[in-house]
Amino acid sequence: MKLSVVAPVLNEEFFLPLYLESVLAYADEVILLDGGSRDRTVEIVKSFQRKTKKLKLFVQPQQGLPYSDDWNEGARRNFLLDAATGDWVLALDADEIMDDAFAAVREELLADPGVDAYGFALVSFWRDPFTVRVNTPGDPHWQTTKYALFRNNKRIRYAPRRHHPILLYAGKPFWEQRERLAERLDIKLFHYHYALGPRIKFNDNRRGDVNRFNNMGEPDWTFTPQNYQIKTEPFAGCHPEVIRGFLAQAPEFFLPSEEIPKLDLTCLSFDRYQLFQALADLVNTLGADGLSVLNVGLVDADFSLFVPGQRVTWLDKSSSLDAPALPFADRSFDVALAVDVAGAMAPPIRESFVREVVRVACRRAVITTPHADALPTGRLIYHLTQNPYLKPHLEKGFPAAGEMEEILHKISLPYRKFPNTGLASWMGMLLASHFVDGEKRRVLDRFFNWHFARQENRYPCYRLIYEINVETP
């Protein structure tokens, strides 16, 4: 019996290496449908495709905001079912990992002629990989069993719903149709969305149970919904091997004894770490905890992890690059950061955007942008690697230092300029990272972050950082 694993993906660069390492060990084919990712999702998939023929990728960019009505999740999941060629389908999202026991019983499950679908015990982690959220009365969203493995036939389809489509068996929800269904609660399906990685994605907080209806900032783990309780208990089981390996490579990634988990940030990608560490240093020079910080960016990026004592609000600007306005009142934040956004905007609106960042800040405004001197190198790197991060900046052209400084002179506020990401090391690391993946890439990133991240902020550079002092005397 042939098994197809299917998943829609969008901006899943954190989970995909773990996910693919896991499913490729037991699947006969893996089919992914990308909805227009702006991070390294497609790049990661292609790196795995160079090593296996079992992995297929379809790309259908969505229209409008991520996870909105334009996404049409039901149609996309049914597209994946139609693309699957296996006798059985395992519908497993990118933030889900099957119990290691599944591979051992796979053939037994697929060979049973009396079963058309299996449900597994769903283990959903909450806040960190050591705490499990459990089902409570009145909670309309949480579940303890998930039917994820089923025969590949037209009797099993997703409902034509744009949000959270339920799986139908012969036109009825699975819980209403018990014929030829079986539960294997001894096999766990682990859900890591709220335990690892960004934990909040833009426009993905549809459930609202982390109290971030604007999809920005850190989850509010103390929030209690109106009609039900959020109840947790310590995790007493065993993580799948790929997760154990990931945590073992970063022994301080999460410490279960701490109220707020401690993160070992050096395991992050070198460019993300090098930039955010420099920005954290600027924020921390203000010498206070509890500062309100706005982080305006282009992809999911949890800057709050670098400044755990501050209150960070995240705003994704990727879908509104033609509109410079920010949806905040004047002087709303102690610090406003615009992380590589101006360089992805058309030159005529860059000044308006910079003025907006300054307007919402009451102490510091910080603008980061690729530097025009790095444009030839950026074009070469994109030609060689097709790195998706570079594309929006190359399309608009890297701003020259003179252009940004002319804008700042018009604003008439004191500012300082810093080099970020030395051009030679940036080029070398991007090329090296392109040819390694998984654990080798984490080792490479960690080595660079430990030994070179701060030292390599020098000219000639890929990026410039402008710190603007907006405090009134």
C-alpha cells in the first residue's frame, strides 16, 4: 500500500525542516501546496527535492491577506487530495509531527480491509514543548482526536469552507459517520504550533484564545476566553525523535522550569540573528524594561525574543507596501523599528514611510534597509540561489545612503548610521547555507552567530541601520 502525505503551507520556514525530516522517513510521496510564502519555505522544499524524488511542490499564490477568506482552505486541501497518488492519505500540517510509533505500525494500519480512516490522539502543546493544553467543556476549537489517515477515495473530502474545513465521510462529518472508522489512541499526533517558532502568524489568530486579535505581539498566555477555560498540564510523554534532536542541539532552547521559556537564539538563521541582535542592542541602550516597541517587517519574525523585558508589537507590512501609513496614533511607541521595509517600497513613497515610523515613535525610530553598494552582490546571490528574501528589494532597487540621508535631513532630527552584516561574510554565508540544510545549516548558523555576528557589522555592508532620536529636549 502506498502512502501520500499532504499539507498546504504558507511561511513555514521554521517547521518545514523538522516536518520533512519526519514524514520522508515513512511516506511514499509528500505533496505540498504553497500559498505564496514570502520566507524560505519554497527554498527549503527545493533543497529537500534535490535529495529525494518523493517530494512534490505546487505553488498557487493566494490573493489578499494570509489566512483570510481569499485563502479558501477547503478547496486547497481537496486539491491536495486530488494530487495524491497513494492508496492512503495522511493529512498532516507542517506544525504537526507523528508519533515515532506510527512508522512501525504503518503497514498494519494500511492493510486492514475493514477500516477507511483512522483517528489519532492529538497532543497540542501550549506555550512551550513541556506543557500540553487539554480539552475543556465549551471549548469550540480544541479536540483530542484527529482523523488524519484515510483511504484515497472520493468518499472522503473536505467541506467547501474557507476557514477550518472539516473532513467529511460520504458527505457527513466524521463524528456523525462511524462506519469503517477506527481510533488508534495509542498513537499520538503532536501539534507544535503554539510551542515552537513564531507561535503567532499574521492573520492566523482566528481562534482568539491568545488574546491577540490584531495578530501582533507575543501570545497572552494568561488570557481566559469568555465561554470556556484554557487548561494545561505537564507533558509526561516522549517527543518524536526529530523534535528531541532539535531540542538536544539547543539545550537551552526552552527550559521547563522557567515561567517564561529561555531561548537559545544562536540556532536561528545568521542574517536574522545578526540583524535582530544589533537592533536589540540599540533598544537596550535606552536602559529600561517595559518599553513599548513596534516591529514593522515583511515576514514572520519574533523580535520580542531578543528583548524579553520589552513589550513588542509586530506589524506585517508585506501586503501593503504601496501604502506608507501605519495604523497607530502619534507617539504610540517608545521605539519604532522598520526592518528592511523601506527598501522593498517604491522610491517615491519611502520618505512618507520613514516619516510615519518617526511619527509613531516617542523616543527612537530605527530604519534598516539594504544598501545600494550591495546591489551587484545581491543580484549575483539571487541569480545563484533564488533567495526569496532578496526578490522584493531587487525589484525596487536598494536605497542609496545618500537617498536615505536626504530624507532624514528633511525630517531635521539627529540620527546615527551603522553598518550591519559585512558584505563579504553575508555573501559567503548565503552561498554556504544554500548548499546545506537541516542540522548542518543549524551548526553553520550557530558557529557564525557565536563567533562573528557582532564583529561582522562593518563596511562594506549589505545593510545600513539608521537610529533616529525623536525625543524632544
